[in-house]
Amino acid sequence: MTSNVPPQWLTRDYWQGRFIENDTPWELGHPSSALLEAFEYLEGQGVSVDGKRVLSPGCGRGSDAIALAERGGDVVAVDWSPVAVDDIRARSNQIPHIRGRVEVRAGDFFALPPIPVDFVAEHTFFCAIDPTARERYVERIATWLAPGGYLVGNFFLLCEEEARALPGLSLTQSGEGPPFATTAEDLRRLLGGRFEEVVLRPALRSEPDRRPGMEWVGIFRRR
């Protein structure tokens, strides 16, 4: 008999519990170096977040969102966990020069009404969603992004052989739940219908406590 109970990581309570217990190894305590590398690449091409609207889905405690607000972006930060949402709201309000630049929304990203944004800043969100929801993720990102806008991310990617050897693509020791692995080939396939690839390559500045070669800079432009 097949159970109709969804996996726990598809529920708000799961993520709320992780934040309450401070079981959040994806939280760096500082902005993602690979994500900032991606935005610096765009700045070198004359594309800046300054004065533009940026979506930070699955923002967690908000280090990336705050860093993008400090670069002049008007950030919409979304997370399921009320604990995370309260934390980023308090942190951003304590920084005078970005006060009012971080709009925090609590809720399921897949259910929140979208608003047009110029950038989506992705870090540990794609890898946290169930692989069965990846095509839905692409459609939702495309719904938020204005045509010509950019999906900018730090993506966790493995080679094809390694990814296929993982049960359910889970990178956990138990073989269940997030983070989930994917490959550069899969990411290109998923995004190719709605997005044009600008950059997809291993990060030059990866976090020292993460597996070497896993963090990739990805920049895709909405068609």
C-alpha cells in the first residue's frame, strides 16, 4: 500500500523545526562567496542590482538577501520558517543604510503570489526542494522574473556518474531528504526552455567547508 503522507521535507513544520533546533548547516553566517562571484561577473558586464528588485527564495536567516540589499537591490526575501523570517527581519532592520530595502514574506514559495523581479538570487533553495518539484520550480521562477531578468545562483552540482549513484539523489548520510544533487546537464535541460544560459561553471571562490568542485556559479537569462 502506498502512503499518502508527503515526505516531511515537503512540510513547513520540518523546516521550522530545523531552524528552532539550529540544525541548519546550510547557513554560512555570511553571504555565499559563489553567489557574490556570480553578481560580480554580471557587474563586470554592466548589469547591476542597484535600484533593481531581487527575489531571494528560501532566504533562511538572510545573509545573501542582506548582502544584495547592501549592493543597492530592493530584495523580496521568502522563507517557510517563521523563525527564519523573524530573524532576517530583525537583522535587516538593524542596518540603517538598508532599512526598507528588504521586504520579508513568510510562506510557501510555490503558493505565494508572484511580483515582477529583475533578479532571482538562488542559494541552497533548488537543492532543498524535492526532485519531483524541479520543473514546477522552473515555472515559478519564470513567473516571478520579468522577461530579460536573471536567475543567478550557487548551484550544488555533481558529475553524472556520482549523481545517479545516489538513492533519490539525496546527499545526506541516510540517503533521504535534502539537499538533493543534480548535474550540469540536468540543470541545462530543466532551464533551457525558459532561460538562456549565460554562465555555468565551477565557482572560483567556494566555501572551505563544502565539497571541492560542488559549488557552481550559474547565471541564466529569462527568455
